[in-house]
Amino acid sequence: MGSKAWQAVLDNLDEAAELAKLDPDVHRMLRTPRRVLEVSVPVRMDDGSVEVFTGWRVHHDTTRGPAKGGIRFHPDLDVDEVKALAAMMTFKTAVVDLPFGGGKGGVRCDPRRMSLGELERLTRRFTYEISPILGPEEDIPAPDVNTDGRVMAWLMDTLSMVQGRLLPGSVTGKPLSIGGTRNHSGATSAGCLDCARVALRELGIPMAGSRAVVQGFGKVGGPLAYLLASAGMRVVAVADIGGAVHNEGGLDIQALSEHVAETGTVAGFGGGDDIDGDAIWDIECELLVPAALGGVITEEVAERIAAKLVVEAANGPTTTEAQGVLDRRGVVVVPDILANAGGVTASYFEWAQAQQAYPWDDGVVAERLRQRMERAFTAVWARAETLGVDMRTAAYVVAVERVADAIAARGLFP
Ligand code: NAD
């Protein structure tokens, strides 16, 4: 599983390296993560036994700044997947031009089968084990799959206790009460909206009245469906793990959210017709947003997609082969490392506020986020046009060049 994800990142890097005429030494350096720390995490379980979990923290590249990336708790996690996600963070932070490198970490565990106490002890012991490479100037974790603000608060508290001083800049995605960002995941959705807005404008498609289909109605897909509808789009279909609903006139997203809050799924919503989750790919629309899992847009799905634009809210939703099919069919894809970079950009703002010990107004955060996303989009769009390549390749070229420039400027130690 993880080895496929790592290979996909290497493929993207290799292609970008060729187009950017990257120095072969720098290319080789970027094909290897800077640090891979594997730790054993013994945890006293509620029944008195001790279970030993395995965790990792990877720094892929830290030339442009401290490592930045989430902490994931998942039963299938392996070191190659963490390496892949860390490398994607190097390129994501570079595309939006944040002064960060790329990192990622996690523990192979199933948090759904653990009590709150077990989860806290796991988080604190894991944090302690990786603490030698953490810190506001070294590596700043954030929430990822199955981790949230509560886990980040435990992480920050543990690191602060270990070092004997409060370290609010050591994590992002914290609760508001300790310097977190209002609506951290909402920033990812807001960034996707910005990308969709500018891309539709470039394609000459008016947003108002155009149709959108969204897969995933969670922390990112839910708010994004709402934002798209508020921007005047007709959100004609939404899918989640329980099924999908369709309404050609546009779904009432507020009512759909209430239905999901009650039932846990979009299926059975009275304001539309239930359809098969797989049927969303065939729906004619202007915008398609995968906001659920990786690997969902396969070659077969890519042949069926009836959208003009795909904005990748999810990480890695399109396989390499499927990207080729979409290119051939003229479907424009705004790639994950650009489209969902709103979350890490909000994390950067949260870190900057912690380092300054000076909170910004919400309006300032929103405006700076919009500016950064639009600037990044414009740079990638222009590069895609000049090179005559798809936006994913162009995004990797822009990112790889920025990292390579930083490596060249700093020189090789010793
Ligand atoms: P989430 O767990 O809150 O929501 C996931 C959604 O996907 C749920 O609605 C779930 O029902 C749906 N889903 C799961 N399996 C499905 C399936 N087989 N078919 C259809 N729908 C399915 O997760 P999230 O935080 O919204 O993240 C979604 C994606 O966005 C992930 O790929 C994540 O890596 C990426 N992402 C999230 C953030 C963030 O800020 N949360 C930032 C960057 C990228």
C-alpha cells in the first residue's frame, strides 16, 4: 500500500526533475527522505496489559524551513506511506511558498478500538519518543486522519512538559483556547473554493448556475459543498461512504448537513434521489471534487468522468494512469498539492501567530489565505501553459524548482 504511494511521489518528482532540468545531485537528494525515525510505543491498556505499537516521524526535506505535516493514527500505516506523505508536504509547502519543509508521522493503531485514556497515553508516549526531532523551529505536526485538536493539545502539552516551557508554536490545528485557528479544516475547503473559482474563470465557465459533484461530505467536503452552493453553483450530487444523493436542480446543503448530522450519511436525504455511490462519476457537471479517499479516480473512472474540471480536495485521488486519460480527454485537474494546500497555509498562519505571540483578526487570516491560494494557482497555471503540461506536472515543477533553489543557495554541508 505505502510502497505504491511512495513510488507515485517518486514518479512525479522524476518527471518534474526532467522538465526543470534539475541538478542530478539535488534530484538524488530529494529521492531520499532526510530523516526517518521509527519508534516503539508501549502503552498501558485499560485492562492492565501493555501493547507495543510502532510509530514514525519522517522529515523529507527541511531546506526551506521546519518540517511540517500531520500525525496519522491508522491500522494500515507503514513507513513508505509516511515517507510519501512527508515528501508530498515538501512539495505542497513549496507550491504555496510557505517557509516550511515536509514532514509526516503517525502510529500504526486502530483508534476506533481504543478508549480515550488509551489514546491519550499513546499520543503522549509517541510524542515523547519523537520529541528529539520536534519543536517550533524543527518540526511542527498538525492533525491528519484520525487525529484532531484534542490530540494536538496532548502533543503540545507533552512536548512543553518535556522541555519545561510552553511551546504553542510546536503544533497547529490546536483548540482555540490554546491559540488554535478557528475552523482549521474549513481553510482547506476555502482554498479548494479559491482554486475552483479561478480555474472556472480561466476556462471561461461562469460559476453561478454551473453544476458541481462532490465525493465526501466530511471535514473538507461538507463545508466545501456549502461554499460552492453559496457561490451560486448547483451542487447536483454528493456521495459519502453510505451512498449518494442527486438533484439536478441543486441540493439544499444546509438541509443535507442536518440530515447527515442525524443519520450519519447523505443516503436517504429527502431533498434528492438516492443513487449508487459509483454513479456520481457519470453525472454531467462543470466541477467534480473528490474529497474522500486516495486512488478513487482509476483509469476506468477517468474514462467516465463527465466534468470539465476536477479539483482534488483529497490527497492522491487520481492514479497516474487516470491522469493520462483525463489529459487525453481534456479534463483539467487542479492537483492535490495545490488544491488542498489551504489547510497547511492556515497552519502556517497559526504557527506565525504563535511565534509572534500576537493573534490576527479572522478577516486577516481569510484574506491572506485567499491571496496565497490565488497566487499559487496563477504560478502553476502559467507554468502549465508555458511547458504545455498538465497542472499536476506544472505544480511539481514549480515546487521542485523552489526546493532546488533553496538547496543551491544554502550549499551542501560540510
Ligand atoms: P473525513 O474523514 O472528515 O471525511 C471523509 C469523507 O469521505 C466522509 O464523508 C466519508 O463518508 C467519505 N468517504 C469515505 N469513504 C468513502 C467511499 N468509499 N466513498 C465515498 N465517500 C467516502 O476526512 P476529511 O478531513 O474531510 O479529508 C478528506 C480528504 O481530504 C482526505 O483525502 C484528506 O487526506 C484530504 N485533506 C484533508 C485536509 C483537512 O484539513 N482535513 C487537508 C488536506 C487534505
